[in-house]
Amino acid sequence: MTLHRIAVDAPLWDALDYVHAETLPRGCLVRVPLGRQNVLGVVLGPAEGSTTPEASLRAVSEVVSALPALDADWLDLLQFAAAYYQRPLGELMAAALPTWLRHHGAAAAAKRVAAWHQRREPQAFRLTPAGGAALAQQLSPRHAALWRLAAALGLKTLQAAGAATPAALIHHDAAPRLQLDAARKLHPKAAALLRDWAAQGWVEAVRDVAQDVAQDLVRNAMPIAMRDVAHNEALHAPQAKPNTPPPTQQATLPPALQAAQQAAVDAIRTARGYAPFLLFGVTGSGKTEVYLQLAAHVLAQDPQAQVLVLTPEINLTPQLVQRFAERFPGERLAVLHSGLAEAERFDHWYAAHSGAARIVLGTRLAALASLPQLALIVVDEEHDASYKQQEGARYSARDLAVWRARQRGIAAVLGSATPSLESWRAAQRGRYRLLELPERASGSLPAVRLLHAGQDPLLRQGGLIGQALFEAITRRLARGEQSLLFLNRRGYAPVIRCPDCGWLSDCPHCDAHLVYHRTDRSLRCHHCGHRAAVPRACPDCGSLDLQPLGRGTQRVEEALATLFPQARIARIDADTARRKGAAQAGFAQMHAGEVDILVGTQMITKGHDFQRVTLVAALNPDAGLFTHDLRGPERLFAQLMQAAGRAGRADSRPADIACADAAASSSAPEMLVQTAYPEHGLYRALVAHDYPGFAARELKERQHGGMPPFSHQALLRAEHKKPEVLDAFLAQAIQLAAAIASAGQGSAGLPQASLAPSGGEAGNAGFGGRTPTGLMVYPPVPASLARVADVHRTHVLVEGSSRAALQDFLVRWRGALQQAKARVRWAIDVDPTEF
Ligand code: ADP
Ligand code: ZN
Ligand code: ZN
């Protein structure tokens, strides 16, 4: 009996000890009893110094032997992530391992894996000319069953064919394909025979498109309109055997790189060991092309190498998957994202884990995938907020990706037109190498025009579409070009309106409408926090008919329909996207040119390469300027730049005389921003397409305020139905923090935490207490969504200049909080991005 320490699939802080007859390797997947359940576990190693007497230890229920053990790198990754993000290892495992595996035992896993491999075996065969000759000579007429098989492959006896030479028996092109299933009915050992004949070159495997699961899975991640392409790819997918030469590949030929692209590819290709790069290039500058050519290089260099490509949203960036599928028709792609069915995701995960999939595309959860031969990591749109998980183990996929690159000594490429300020500063300090793609590969960037909302007659009358925007859309409609209008998320919250007199629920303290919160029927100001009850009657005219106005996008759609009755208008937002496939259909219509004006939220500003859009308009971006979220401006800028990138994608330079007319008649691409603050530095930088200028200004402010990336933060998030209980817990948490701080006083190397004075009116009042390695613990404040479904949410911010000191503090604080056994739900969020 050997004792094993096993991490189990349960939110436990410690691994548990189990016995098993043989010694199991580290990383081995097992199922173990836990309470009355049987859960998935991963062997961490022998249980040295186990405190539990062996007799009372429970035994491993079964070993999931169909799956290769997880490797040391993966285990280290998970242990690092659990420690860094202050979460139980089991919780990280639950996030990283496919749910299907957590719900199925060893036998089911073995069956699924066998089926997976079988689907990869050739399912149909065809006789080769050499095979025809060889079989005709060697098969004895007495082998009836073998003859049946050969005949089904098209081989005829000499007599029947009446031909002079055996080679003439078969016209290879006309040779029928024999399905494995059919072959099995003709000969009990058909599968082995055919494999043997294939090895001799007598038959060749014919790929059966319908069976090709890898390509199926890629197709599933794509909108319907694109599936035909993938279907064609499947026809050209190679055979399963690694040593058979791939059939003619119909890969799209890579374009010749532009100088800046080439320089980037060369720099990354020639880098040795851990090499993080920040690929800074405007939308359309050819970043994806750089990823593609790097991947091609890495895959060609090492027949086993795997490439991981992270993308914020698979469904909003289907073109990324499509481009990889097109460029690498011979490679098996795995696609990992939360939209897959459980079993499907297991198959993809297994494809990556077994090394069969050499290109793995996925959203943040793919950062935790098992990739034994990982050789290159790409993080596309690295600034995107969705890389941070916002519940459970709140990891940052981007940061873990960089950690993995360091662990494996490989290159990581973070790409963005508007890098996160963290990455930008890392590049400035030389921690990341900056690579720039300053120009668009095709088309041109739109000119940005700011429309002063305060001076626009239509906007001042409460309209949503200003005069200049009206005119700009009119011009697009006249020329058959497309316009794209988007609203900031805040802007689509409903407001209360009186249909009789037009009264709107305005905030008494701000120039903003109060937003109607359905959950508690309140009106709230998203700027200053003012809160009011929904009045029973209109304060102006007494009407009892007060109604919430529809969401902003819907209102815009209605306004457009009135202004442009002849236009074809489509809307894509959270409401319409709820219907399955509706967003996809909307995008497909847009691509097909069946839509003149597309209205939506940020969703429509991502990734799509709309060829006919020459006008993009941001209707109400200002809210992003004044959030208390320190990343508000950064996000707004990124969003506007991204939106700008949707216009002018088409190459407007005339390619030949015939196109010159068409090119001349298309409008110069343009982005309009309706704002009350046209002088704001953020918008000025936008007009100049000046990310570095914007970043420099923001970084200066962050430095001044001691905010990230000049400091490191963590939040203690707590929630409870009763505010008193919550307050008591947070008071205790603050006391514990103070105790840890004072215990650290004097003893070198331990962090010293200062407590910011609570109730101070200036939030920065406590900064004077900061020591070089010190930490600041701020008073509790309500979360921006302070109450959700009657649960109150409050958090405590901890900030420090040293990551190590913060980590050290968090470990102690978490331990102390756990011992406090409070009734509230709480968790620590390291490097928080939502407040
Ligand atoms: P990004 O990822 O930066 O938005 P893409 O790689 O998608 O940029 O490139 C934008 C467009 O330019 C795509 O249509 C792409 O095919 C094309 N493109 C990129 N690089 C080149 C090149 N070197 N030559 C010609 N076209 C290119
Ligand atoms: Zn207000
Ligand atoms: Zn009224």
C-alpha cells in the first residue's frame, strides 16, 4: 500500500491523502471517495509525513488510466495559480479540467478516448494500382473472404477482366472506396488487414469528411455562413498517420509580409528562451498575419510543437478561427471555450492534452489547458477585460499565459492596438519587448470627428442622432455604403419617461438620467450614486402612465427607422443575442451587404472585418470618462479605437483601372463621436490616433495616484443579506489586517501595513503612511453593484508597491479570515479589474 497526496475536485485548501496498491505517478488522474461522493483527483505525489494513520485512510477508487498523466508543468501552473490568486487548488482544477471528466468515471473516459481515436482512424480505403497488381498475383483463389474484400475494393479476377496485365485491372480514379464498416462485414479482421495493406501501399486511406471530428469542432465555433469553408478544409485534412506524407494541402498562401511585420516575425522567431513581446499595431495592421506565420514557423520546426492562441471571445471573433483553419488545413485544431457542450469540450481538451492538436485556440479558460508540447503563446487583444475571470478563481488568463511562457522558456506574443497600461509600462521598462506595426496592411484608418453634443440642435432637443451624424448617414445611404452605430453599455440602461409631457427621470446632481433598476424598482444615477424611488405619478403633469423607455439600442433603432424610412436597419445587443444564432445571423447579413445601418452595443465593435462600412459612430461614450473605475478611460479608449477599426477595412487604393471608379466613389472612412466634452484629452488622443500619447497621460495620472501598474492591488470581497453582519465582518477583517501589520513591525522582510484613516473625505488621505515595502488597507466601500438580489456587497482594497509583500500579507490575512469562520461569503480578488 502506498500513500498518495491527491488534489481533489472540491473547494478544499489542502490536498488529501489516499492509499493505493501501487505507486501512482505524479499527475495521474484518479477518482477518490470524498464524503459520500466519488470525485476526480490528481496525484500530487507520495504522501510524505502524512498525519493521518494509514488504517483510517481511504483508498483510491479507480485510476483513469485511459488518459496520460498531467505533466509537471501543468501541475506547477495550477499550484502557482492557486497560491497567487488565493484560491483552493481543487477550484483551479475544476476550472482547468473539462467538466465532462469531472462527471464521468474511468470506464466512460476510456470509452470516449477510444471513440476519439477511432474517429481518427481512416474510415474508408481505396485500392492503389500497385495494390491491384500485388493482390491479383498473391491472393489464392481459396481465400474466399479475402477475395470478397478485394472485390469490394474493385479487384476483378484475371478471367473476368480479360486483361493482359494485372496492373491494367484497375483504373485508379475509378476505384471504389470501401468503408471500414462495410469491410468488417466481409471479413472479420478487415480493419487489421486494411491497415496492413495500407502500410504496404496497396490501399490508401480516404478521409471521410463527415467523420472528421476535429474539423467538426472547428465548424461548431463558427457562424453558419463560414462553415462551408471549413467543410472544404475537412476534405483536405491529412491522414492520421504522422509518417504518411500529407495530401495536397489547399492552404491559403500567406501574403508576403510588410517590412514591419517581417521585423516582428524575425524578432520573435530568433528569440531564445523566455521572450515576452508586446505587438502593438492598429486594427488591420496585420497582427493576425504575424501570429499565423509565427505559428507556421514553430510547427514546422518541431513536429510535436503546440501553439496556444488566446482570444477574448470566440463567437465575436470567428474570423480568427477561420483564418487558422484555412492556413493550416493539415493541422488538427482544438477550440476551447465555454460555449461547447461538455463532451465536446472534453474531446478538444483531450486533443490538446494528448498532443494531437497542435494549434489550440481558446478563450481565457484555455490558458489552463494541458499542453505538453507548448512552444508558442499568442494573446490576441491582450488588453481585453474578459481575460480576467470574474468569479470563483479570479485568474487573469493573460498573466498566466505570460507565466507559462516563462515556465517553459518560450515566446509569448501579446497583441493589441491599445495595450493594457500594465503591458505598455512593462514594454517601456524593457520587461516586454515592444514590436510595432504602425500602418494598416490594407485600407486606411478613419478620420475621427468629434461632434459637440452641446451645440447640436437635434441632440439638445433630446434626440439620439445629431445633425452631423444624420448627414453622414444620409451620404452613406446614397452611396450604398454601410454605417455602424454603437452605444456604450451604460447608455442602454432604461430610463423612466412620461409619455404625456415628455418628463424624464433626471438626476438632481448631474446632467444625467436616472437609470431604472428593475430588481428593486429604484432610480439610480450611475455618475453620483443618487438614488430615488420611482414616482407614482409624473412630477410635472401628474400622469399616472410613467413607463420605462426601452433600452438605448432599441430607441436608436426606432429613431433611425423614423429618420431613414428607406434604410435596412439591424440591431445586435444583449437582448437580440439571447436568441440563439441571432447575433451570428445579424453579422452574416451585414457581411452580405443586406444591412445599411447596424446598431448595437460594444458587441458589434469587435473583430469583424466589414468591407463596406465607411462610417462608425459612438453615440454616447462620455460615461466612460467619469467612472470611479480606474480603468474606465483605458477601456473607453480601447473600445473607441476598436470601433474605429471597423471602418475603412476595404482597400481603397485602386488595384487596376476597372476598379478605380468604384474606389473613387466610396467615401473616406470616418468615425463620429457625439460628446459633451470634445476638449477632453482622451478624445483629442483619439482624433490623433495617438495611443502612446493617451497612455503617457494616463500613466502619469496613475503614477501620481499610486495606482496600478505603479502599485499592486487586491480586494477582499464580501457579501451578505444583512448589512450589520457584513459590517461586523469587515471591521474584524480590518482588525486582523492591523494585527498582521503590527506583527510584521520590526521584523525585517515582513510587510508593514498601514491603515488608511476611515471616514477621511479625501480618498487619498492615507497615502502619507505608505512605506517603501508597506501596504495600504483602505476602509470598506460598497461595490459598484452594491446590492444584487438583496445581497449587499462590500469590499476592502489593499494596495502595495511590492507584489511579494502583498502576496505575503494576503496569505496571512486569508489564513486569519478563515479561522474567523465568519458567516459571510468572502473571497480575495488579486489584481482586481472590477470594483
Ligand atoms: P490585425 O490582426 O492587426 O487586425 P490582420 O492580420 O487581420 O490585422 O490584417 C488585416 C488585413 O490585412 C487582413 O485582411 C489581412 O489578410 C491583410 N494583410 C495582413 N498582412 C498582409 C500583408 N503582408 N499583405 C497583404 N495583406 C495583408
Ligand atoms: Zn447624479
Ligand atoms: Zn408628465
